[in-house]
Amino acid sequence: MSERRVLVTGASGFIGRRTLGPLLERGFEVHAASRTGGAAGTPADVAWHAADLLDASERRALVEAVGASHLLHLAWYAEPGAFWTSPVNARWVAATIGLFDEFAAAGGARAVGAGTCAEYDWDSPQPLREDAPLAPHTLYGICKDATRRVVEGFGERAGIEVAWGRVFLLYGPGEDERRLVANVARSLVAGKRAATSAGTQLRDFLHVEDVARAFAALTDSSLLGAVNIASGEAVTVRFIVEQLGHAAGHPELLDLGALPTRPGEPPEITADVSRLRDELALTPQIALGDGLAQTVRWLRDQPRVS
């Protein structure tokens, strides 16, 4: 087994495909897994594998074939809106625990999982540190937290290192258009009105490329436990959409306050990024305004569908 061979699951996803280059730059032999076994625009040096991780036999065969020293597990059910309450989350709890077990049995040494800010009690004092109270408000958050608890305990028993990157809010080119930034930006680029809430809620956004670099660095480290992956800076949702309006040249198309604030929406979700900054020596490389403008330019360059 190579001591620098990493298996990346969910490698064709929004974050996953962007981790491949940074992992190669860090000297890893990169093996990427997705249901289809490939993704356009990814580095040529990546070895792709097709596997359905919810199928135990396919999952075991993948782990045994790759023989990785490191695991970066990003795969999960992520359909916008639906993922908060979907029972499919429970299937991913079982699949993830099985994957970590099989990885350890195959001789793996270090595993990194993708967590979420939804594991925290959002009513806790902000910013949220990794030791803040955990009281998920959604099925998605409950399942992610349960998975972390099991795989960390399993890692101690099996003798493998386990780290858990808790992602806050992210955005960037290629994001699903049902999510906030992509949805508003797409409407503005098309010259259509964009209806939003009043946007008073504070949120911590980080560009997806910075998120991917953080996961690559966490995989290539010896840190254990949870690490927040975020900017550490809170801005209002209103600020985000106004920046998009400016970048698109259509601030007049914003309908702030046209939609109600969703019930139970927390007033603030912000990360304490001390571990990310001090222990991984990472700070955002893409400023928020620049990243939002980049996202608008990317959308402008996409083919129009009539």
C-alpha cells in the first residue's frame, strides 16, 4: 500500500471535484469515486472508479481495489431543500460507518469526513467553536452528528486517525441553482427579478475552492476531531444578494423582502475558525466580493437554454 494514496468519495460533486487538484499538489496518488466514475474538467492524473456507496458489495470492492492510506469521504445525499428532512440521510449514516470500517480493515491510516454546521445548536452564542453544544435542529444534522460520533469512536478502537470538517455556507461556480447564491445570480444574469427575504440573517459564506483546499489540507494533516471550515466572518444575506446585484449590473431587479423569512430560521450562523487558521494555517484565498463576481461571470458564460 502506498503511504500517500487517497480515496475521495463524492469526487464528482460540488466540493469533491475541486479537492482533486490540491490533493495532487500535496503529493497524493488520487483515486476518485462517484456513481458514474468521472467528472469533466478534473485533472488527468486522477484514477476514477465507479461505485454506489449505498451498495455494500460495491463499496467493499472499491475499498479493497484502491488500498488507500487516506480516505476523504464527501459523498452524501445533497438534493437542495430535500436533504434537510429526507430519510435517505439514515442510509448514508450506515454507508459511512461501513466505509470507515472497511477502510480500516484494508489497512487505511487516516480518514476525514464531511460534517456540517447543522450539527450545532444554532441558538448557542456565536461564533460557534468546535466544542459548542451539539443539538441539531434537522434530520440531516442529526444524521451527520450521529455519524461523527460513531466513526470517531470507531477510529479510536481501530487505531486510525479520524478528522471531521464541519462545512458552513458555501458558494461558487457550478453550484446547484436551487441554492441561494446560484438562484439569485441566475435570475439577475437572465434579466429577471430575484425575490428574496429581507435578508437580515447573518451567515458565514466561504468559496467552494477554499472549502476544497481546507479538506485537502485536513486530509494531509494529523489533526483529529472536528474542524470548522468557514470564513469566520458573518455578513447579512442582504449584503450577499446586493453584491450579486452589483456584479450582474442589475441591482434594480432585487426584490428584497418579497419572500417571508422561513420559520425557525436562526438569526446568525458564524464559525470560530481558530483551528483552521492556527492549526492548519489556512485563511480564505478568495474574498467574498471577488468570489460572488466570479460566480456571476461564470453564469454569464454558460449556454442559455430556451
